[in-house]
Amino acid sequence: MGKVCLVGCTDLVIDDVTPRATFDGVTLREGDQITLDGDTGMVYGGAVQVVTEPLANLQQRLLRLRNR
């Protein structure tokens, strides 16, 4: 689906009234850009440059399953 979901983030405080969120002493306002790393669970303020690398091991395993 192209979306990252981060769950279990107990330090995140969301204020629906203002609307803003606070995390680790940083306040984010509606419309602020963040980057979520779905592999590590890290949250970054702003847009982080993303490098997509093919998952060679996974690709090989899937090809082996397909060829059975």
C-alpha cells in the first residue's frame, strides 16, 4: 500500500484540539513533515532522503518458491 505504520509509540502525545503532537521534547504541528522508518521504528523530523535497495536474498527465496 506504500504506507508505513508505526505502533506502540507510548511517548507520542497527540493533542486533537490544537492539533499538534509532542514526541521526545519536539512539538509537531499539523502539516509538519516527518519520516518514519518502518524497519527500525525511528521517527525523523522533516523529509529524509530515501535509498531503496533490492532485497536480493528475499528475491532469491521467492524465485525458488515460484520454481517449485
